[in-house]
Amino acid sequence: NSKVIQTPRYLVKGQGQKAKMRCIPEKGHPVVFWYQQNKNNEFKFLINFQNQEVLQQIDMTEKRFSAECPSNSPCSLEIQSSEAGDSALYLCASSLYWGYAEQFFGPGTRLTVL
Amino acid sequence: GEKVEQHESTLSVREGDSAVINCTYTDTASSYFPWYKQEAGKSLHFVIDIRSNVDRKQSQRLIVLLDKKAKRFSLHITATQPEDSAIYFCAASKYNQGKLIFGQGTKLSIKP
């Protein structure tokens, strides 16, 4: 069973508000991914890290989304100015190494933007 | 960009029968193909994966087949049980890009 911890489980924000969620990867996993799963079960990759370094991110992430994985602290994903279209389940996953590696998913943070 | 298509949005099989879920991908550089299961209200749980250096992999009741020529892979669940009921997602990635590209999901229902 995955031991990726995500908090909070539910987050409700008004449009324009900041939304911040956190992730503690499995112990010993240096690679962390963030995905967005919408109500139609469509997944969108947002960003990933190896240790504290960003490896890949999509354009959307560069503009309104910010993320970090500081040493000895939880990783975080923050939406600077929430929009209705950001309502989704945000999933954090971690893996042992880059490439062919099973990604272990956390329970997700369900964001609702009113 | 890379796309993964999951052909069956819903699938219903009788308990004890086999279930087959099919996926296709577009990027010939894709080389890693995992499958995940998501039960209602829960997160993704890894089921099985296959790498492009083999065309078949089995783990107990689960079999994954990969046809690189057709850019197609499939999950076979044999001797289905009620607890197999869930949404199954296929995914693909390239070795030098760890991010997963997911299919749209197949809701599998096991009828008694």
C-alpha cells in the first residue's frame, strides 16, 4: 500500500484565492510527480521533481501554479489565483528512480473552486 | 503530443469470466506501460506494468500484452472476482520522461 501522504484531503476556495496542498512522498523516494485528475477522469501532468530540482513542468504550471520540494519538508503545490476550471483531484506520486519506476500515488487533495 | 486511448469506457463481465481492456498509444518512443486501479473515492493503486523489451507479463490473475507494431497493449484479468470492480487506467511513458500519460479509464463491473 502506498504511503504517500497528502494534505488536506479537501480544499474549498473562492475564485482568485490561493490554494495550497502538500505531499510527503514515500520514504526514500527522490522523485515526485503532481497530476490533476478532472471529473471526466482526464489526467494532466503538472510538474515533477528529483530531490529539490524541477525536471519537467507544463506551461500552465509555469504561470499560475508554483511547486517546490524543499529538503526535509513536505512538497507543495500552490495555485496563485484559483479558477473554476482548477476544480479537480490533485494527485501526488513518488517513485524510487527516474524512468521505468512504479509511481505510488497518494489519496489526493480534492479542490473545489466556487 | 503523446496520446493514450482506452477503448472501453465501461465493461461488464460475469464473475469467474475474463475481462480484457485495450489501450493504444501514439508515440513510438513510449517504452513503459503501467496499469492502475481506482476504486470509488480512492486513489490510484498500481496493478501491473510492462516494459517494451517484452511482449507479455503475468502476475497471478493479471496478464499484460504489448504489441509494439500496432502500438497497442491490453490488460487481461482472468477468473474475475467482485473485488476486481473498479476503474482501470492504462498509461504510457518514455524512459527519459518519467511523466505518465493516462488513458480515459474503463469502469469494470463484475456481475455475480
